[in-house]
Amino acid sequence: EDFTKLQSFTASASWGSSASNISFPSSLPARRERIAFELRTFLRVLFPAVLSGAIAAAFLPVVVSRISEFVVSTTAAGKLPMLNDVVTSFLSLVSLLYSILVGQVFGFLYSQQEALYLALFDEVTEAKSLLEQVALVSQGRTMYSTCLNSIARYVREDLLGGTMTMAPPTPSRSTTQRSNHEKKQSPSVTPSLLLSARPADDPLEAILYLTSVGIPGHVYDTVRSLRQARARRLGALQRKVPAIHLIMLWILGGIMMVSFPMLVGVGDAIAGGGGGGGAATMTVVAGDMLRKGRRMWSLQGILFGVATFALVMTKCVLGELWRTKGGAYNVDSVLKVMVRGLEVELEQRMVDAKQMLKRSKEG
């Protein structure tokens, strides 16, 4: 019996040394997918930012002229400097509040992504350790194939399916079956639903049932460490910033951008020498401001467009960080690279397990 165990261990070690020489699949598909993620994120961030900046730059002269006419017709000349101070203080206050809130949200979301990366590295490492221990304990037995299928199910449905946008196909399927399965992929499960699953539906429970007979061994400790890493990954993946918080940031940013045309309009009313004149005076002053200030308004329009572009781009970046899946700021493409070696090893061991089971039946 000891000689059989030693022979099994030697075969596993020799397989491990040969597994290190396995030619992994080309990284070109992963690189293309990462570029596709980055391109989609770039378009989701840049397109609304450019569109908002162009609209803001185009409509600023019209908005400023209307504000100037309103200020000239309703405000006495002596109160215009005081009104300008009020608008300036209001814009400074809103800008300060917006910058503080956006900075806090950005730091929180970025730290959440960092925690997710660290948890994934721990979990993939523990999954590889579990695969090695299962191979040492059950290789050559009938339960070997069942344990490998349980690990493959965990990687496919929990590690990949619970983290990425779409659950990937089963590693043991053929190329044609994979292409047909990719068309029928369903959205991945949310972290809270994964954690609320029954123990009977946990693929790790089957491994414990098959390997931990009597006193729990090293497999039990590895499964426990794997579940702890899984809990950290699900906790980091769960959204903690509600959508209403981002909506309120959009409202606050909109208030800040609306204050800019008001400040420019009051300044133009002061520069035009506006006072509480009649309708004819108001029309003459507004027309004079439109003729003399067209070049200045074009420069202000460019500045206002750039400011709007920056604000919308910042908010879109926050939205991408808030997204848990399907973006350049997420772990989808990185996780596929991390588990590629694990999937290759699982597939190879499943083939070996089927061959061993076939030889044992024939013998």
C-alpha cells in the first residue's frame, strides 16, 4: 500500500513537472478582449463628455445674453457688484462640496477594486493548492473524476461566473460545444445570491464529503482557506455605494455648471454698465454687449466647454469604477489570465482521470 502511494505521488510529481512545460493558449485573444474592454470603456466615458462639452460651448453665448438682459432689467447698477460677489461665493461653495464628495467616492471605489484584486489572487492560489491536494489524495480512485468536476464547477460557476459579466463555458467541452454555449451564456449571479446558496449546492461540499472521512485533513484546511478568500472576494465585489449617491453627485455637478453662466452673465452686465433702465435701454445695452463681447464669449464658451467635458468625464470614470463587471476598471480580463493555467491543468487532469478509469474497467 505504501509503495502504491509512493508510485501515485511520483506519477503526480512527474505530471506536475511536465505540466510546467505545457504550451498555454496564445495570449492574443486575451489581449484582444482587454483592448475591447478598454475601447468600450473609452467610448462610454469620452462620448458623453465630448457631447456635453460641445453643447455647453455652443449654447453659452445665448444663455449669457439672456442672463445679462435679465440682470440689466431687474437689478440696480449699484447692486450689481454685490450680486457678482454672491454668485462667486455660491459657485465656490458648490465646487468645494462637489470636489470633496467626488474625491471621497473615488478613493472608496478604488480601494474596493484593490481589495478585489488581492482577494482574487488569494482565491486562485488556494484553488490551485486544492487541486494539487485532491490529486495526491484521490488520484487513481473512482472519486478522482468527481472531485475534479467539483473543482471545475467551482471555477466556472463561482470564481468566474460570480465575478465576470458572463459565465464561461465548461473547460472539458469541445471547441464546437464552447462556441454554441457562448451564444447561450446567462448573466452571472450577484455576490449575495452566491453566498446565500445552500451547502448542498456548494461544489466544495462534495470535495469535503469525499476526502474528509474521519478526522479532517489538509484538504479541509485548504477548503476553509478557499472559502475565506471567496468571502473576501464576494465582499469586495458587492456594491456599497448606492446608485442614488451617484445621481446626487450628478445633480450637484449640474448646479455647479449652471452657476458658471450666471457668473459670466452678471459680469457682462457690470461691464456693460447695466442699470434699471427701460426696455429700449435694455435692448441697446444687450445688443452692444453682443457686438463687443462676441470674441470674449467665444473664449468663455471654450473654457466652459472644457470645464463641462472634465466634469462629465470625471463622473463617467466614477460610474466605470462603480460598475462591478464589464469595464476596463474591472477584473474580468485579468481574472481570465489568472485562471488560464488552472483551467488547462483541470482539463488535462480530467482527461487523465477518464483514461485511468477506462483502463481500470478494461483490466
